[in-house]
Amino acid sequence: MTNRARRFSKKSTTGRAFIYRSYFAIADRVAPAHAAESAVDLFCTPRHPPPARAALGRRFTLRTPASPDLSLHDWGDGPTALLVHGWSGTSAQLAGFVAPLLQQGHYVAALDLPAHGDSPGRRTNIREMADAIARAGRRLGPVRALVAHSLGAAAAAVAMAEGLRVERAVLIASPANIEVYPRRFAAALGFSPAGADRMAAALERRAGPLERLSPIRLAPRQTAEALILHDPLDREVPFDESRALAKAWPGAQLEAIAGRGHTRALHDPEVIARAAAFIGAAEPQRAIGPTFARAAAR
């Protein structure tokens, strides 16, 4: 999401970005409501890289009445550790965390968020992503540990603030202020300030009030122990967002992971080791409830 806005702004005079900017700058003046809705469609459409199936475990589908199907992959047994990718990502991106969590005695589940990976759909938003994380956590939990990246980390923060109980959460390069991104995206597309406001309003008609979905506003009510990892030179999400989030989240730890970028961190051995050390070894399973829930999910 943030990468696309940055790409449009940096290449605003050539290629597809020029076409987008020309189209939306005109549409914003002559058909403002249509322009706003079209921009939201674009904003909510992730790219679809092919999933790296060789890195994945057993695949199954979580089906819930009145909700879209969710594709998940899982490994092992024990207390649940949930892996959550970011925007335009897939479950395969967090494959490096699987082995350490298994060695610590966890059951590990990685989901493809709506409109990502093997999960159906073309468009999604943070509200739907948070609901999907909560559904997976309720069905496969209780959740001892969660590792989440970028917008997936922000969505996980929403799910936790709204009742998903997690003991330990590792958030990598998480945005803190969700409400600023639609307006940045609109500005990169050539919208006027009023047009950016219309786009943000159109997004809120789909996702709900964005200020209520911003991790920074939800942080004071969080109960999970949190480790927040972020590269100070991240070009997608500013490091200051993690600094502010850590300050607002009770007891959260912030660690700089210099030189790992925004997505490379997910494959970095030191980052994976830091996350695993923070999560720690799981205690033996104390009840059969999670095992029953996992069987029902299939």
C-alpha cells in the first residue's frame, strides 16, 4: 500500500503513474464521487505474487458462515503461534519463523489474508484483515504468540484490541497511524486536498472510521507483551511510527533492526532469532480445546 503510493509519487512523469495521475486529476474535477470510489478500489487491491508453495506446510481452508474462506498452512502441535503477512504479501514470506517456533514447542499457523495468496477475493482493507486474523485466532487458539508484518501487524493490533487474546506479539515494521495513508495515496494520484478527503471518506464507508483502526490509538488497551522491530531507514513505513507505537503500548519493547529494510527483515536470521527469543519456549499443551478447534477448521 505505502510502496505503491511512493512509486506513484517518484515516477509521476512516466509510464503507468503518469496515466493514473492524469486520469485521477481530471476525474477529481469532473466526477469527484466516481474518482474517489475508483481510487479506493485501487488502494484496496493488493498485488498477487505467486505463493512459494515449497516453503509451506499443510494447507487447509477455514470456513465460517457469512465470512469469506481463508487459506492457512500449519505445522506441528502445541500452543498456537500465528504468522501474519503484510500488504501484497503471502503466508510464505514468514516461512523462516516456522522452524524456530516448532523447536520451541508451538503449533504454527500462517494465514493468507483476504485477497492475498490462496485466499479468495480481489480487494480488501484493514478492517477485513483484522476480522480474518481474529477468526483464525479464535478457531486455532488460544494464541500464545503472534508474529506480524507491516499492515498485517496493524491489523493484528486491531484484532487484539477488539478481544483476540495473545500472550506475546512481535510486530515488524508496523504502521501506527492508518488514517494518514489514504490521503498520501490520493495526493500521489494527483487528487486535490478536497479530493483526498473524499477518497478517505469513501474508504471509511467500507472499512469504518480509520482513526478507530490505528494502532497508536488502540495501543493503551493492549494486554499482550509486545516486541516491535523496525529498520530506522525503512522507506515504506517511517521508524517514528514504531517509536510512537512502542511508547503508547504498555510495556512494549522497541528494537532497531538496521539495514533490514521493510520486507527483507522477514528473511533475516538475526531478526528471526530475536523474535523467537522474545517469544520463548512454549509450555506443554494444557487442554484439548485448541486441538479440537484445529480439527474443526478443516
